[in-house]
Amino acid sequence: MREFPDPRPGEDIDGFRVVEKLHEGGMARLFRVTRPDLRDRAVMKVPKLDFGSHPGFYVGFEVEQMVLPMLAGEHVPRVYGRGDQAVRPYLVMEFVAGPSLADQARRAPLAPAEVARFGARVADALHDLHRQDVVHLDVKPANILFRESGEAVFIDFGLARHSRLPDLVEEEFHTPAGSGAYIAPEQLLGIRGDPRSDIFSLGVILYQLATGKLPFGSPTRRRGFRKRLYNDPVPPRALNPDVPPWLQEIILHCLETEPGRRYATAAQVAHDLTHPATVPLTERSSRLKRSGIGQRARRWYRSWRGKPGVPSHPSAQLATANHVLVALDPENMSEDLAEAMRQAVARLAATDADYRILCVTVLEPAAVGGEEGGEELGRSEFTRRLVEIRHWANPLDLPQEAVRFHVIEATDPAQTLVEFATRHHADQIVMGARASSTMRRFLGSVSARVVAEAPCSVTVVRAPR
């Protein structure tokens, strides 16, 4: 393997001026660089290709050079340049100044609200990657930074799998690739294309933040790795009684051994972490011991039986798990319209294996809020609306884990629905066409505004005539 000299301060490399060395890690060195046309701070990543370096350093850097420039958005650093692998390999990217999640993990255990806040940001970022057909496969606190505005940013794509690019890691190595504490069970079986592997790693991070411990330790040998194919972790509440049931429910749902039993998408994780009161509690939430020997034996048997199925592209997995936002207005909804909307939602649910239905109604701030007893009346109205939208959904007989209910207090229904759909990665909005009403005369058609401004498809349902 050819050796390349380290950049020197003051040196000019393809128009980038090297300023100083910032960091030296196990696989690469980082240098601060400038270029006259760059307004943002930039960093040059140079792989360690010294004599005796592990071949994986070269392969990982080549993967990152291929994958990162194909990605866009606020959850990855912008790429400004890359060097020829045969002449002088490097990657110049945006310098993300914020702290890493590793800084927060060192403070663990964190308060549940902090765990949820950091976890939701990471889940949002993961969903954005998966939408772009990339599975990171090395999700851990050291590989997650935060912008000053709060968004999570993923770095180190050396183990990533992009479904539209050759998988160099799989071609070059025949052993599992990943970080021992965070690697998903199916990665140990050679599966590298399932976005739910990243969700498992997110579960490890949530467990770490909530308890200060790693659920499977930090194994370094294959035998230690394989235990997670059949062993579940000690439940978080057994280690830290301050972990609330809803948080344990989310963590253990992410850490299910079989991918099909985990959350279907990172967007679903982000939603539950943001709205803990809506999370349905199952047996997971109250568990205080690991599974019995019989259940572990069944998992062990299944792990030797063969590889689980895997989607051809990450986006194909997401396509079976659409977020459907159903905008309900009980005050202006006839029974015919309610039934027509139920039929529309039932048709959408029938096409998805892992759908999530978000039933939302917007409640105007109570006019009596400033009067004596106004707060109590407001709570009563909130409860009434929640009961009404649950009543609307009852005939659909949706599984408990597939539906969530939200009453949002706001003065602008259209804007509120669009913002909620954007924040929670809705793939489809279903809403009724409201008949003539006082609100419609003053505000115009809510459905027309949602259709015009929504980030996704919108189905406007009308009652049969």
C-alpha cells in the first residue's frame, strides 16, 4: 500500500490551504483548511495509510468518498472536495462546530426528557439518511455531532451501505463490520442493507443515555457479539428506577432481536420520543428481568436457521411504513363524512405492513381561558376532543401500536397541520372537505391551504351525495 505524506500547515492542496492539525483518530487525521470561495469553516480528512495500516482504513475511506457526496440535507456535512485515491486521498467537508453525542453520553444517566430530546434528534437524522437509501451501520455517540441550531449530524460513513453503489465493505471483508457495543444482530449474519439495523443501534444509545450502561457491554470477539442474537438486555428500569415506563417501552422496542419486531422506521421512534404520553405501554414497559431460558433458546435456534428477509432498498422499507396524518374536525363532520374518511384510511392501511396513523384535531384556545375556572374548562374541552377522535377511530379496529391521537391547541388549523406533518415526516395527509361554516368564511378553506403547503400528498375526502 502506497504511503502519502501528511499535509503541512501552509501547504496548498488543490486550492485548499492547510491551516493546522485538529485531531488524530485511529483511522484518519483531520486538518483545518481554507479556500477563498468558502464562507464556512472546512476540515480535510486524510486517511491513515502508513506502512502497516489495516486495509480496512483504505476501504472505509473509499466508501466514505463515494457515499457522502451523494447525500444532502442538514444531517450530513457538506462536501467541498475530494482527492484522487491514487494520487493523494482526502475529503474536504464542512466543519460542524457543535458537540458530539459522546460528550452527552459521558454525563449519563441523563434525565428522561434529555434522553428523549437527544434521541428524537438522532432519529430524525436517521430517517433522513434512510430516505436517501443509505444505512449508516456505525451509529454510535462518537459519530453524531450537533449543529448550533440543534440538528443531529452523522459523520464517518466508512461502513455505510448505499443501495445504489457497490458494497465495498462486503466485497473486501467476510466478517461483521461495526462497533462492538452498537452493532445490530443481523449485521452479524452478514445483512448490511436493513435500516432497522440503525434503529437497533439507536436503541443502544438510548439505553446508554438512560442508564449509563451499555446493554451488551463492549465485546471484542465474535462469541461476545453473537450473544445478542439470543440474549436481550437487562431492562433499563432494573438499572435505573427513574427511567419511566414509556422510555423503557421505546428502548426495548428498538432493541428487539428480530428486525421485524422493532420500530419500522426511525420516524416512528422520533414521534414517540417527542410525544411520550401517546406511547402505548406493553409488557416491555414493566419488564424487570431478562427473558427466560426457553425464549433465549428459541432465539438461538432461529439465529442458526437462516438470514431474515431484508428490503432491496432502505426506501422500500420506508414505503411499507407510511406515516398517515388524519386531520379530524369533530365539530364540522357529519357521520357520512366520518365514514368516508374511515374508508379512505382503511384503504391506505391495507397497503402498508407497518403503517402509523396519526389522528390529529386542532382545538382553538379556549375563550374562557382568562376567566375563573377557564383552565378547568379548557382541560374538559381537550378531553372531550380526545374522546371524539378516539371514537372516530374505533370502527377501524386499528392495532394499538399503529395509531396515535393528538389534540393540538392553536389558532391557525392549516398552518398547525402542515407544521405537524413536516415535523413528523408524514407521507400522506387525509382530511375532510368541510362544509360551509363560520370558521371557513373567516379563514378560507383549511384543506385548500394544506394541499398548497403540505410537504406530502394530501387526500381531501368528501361525503357521498
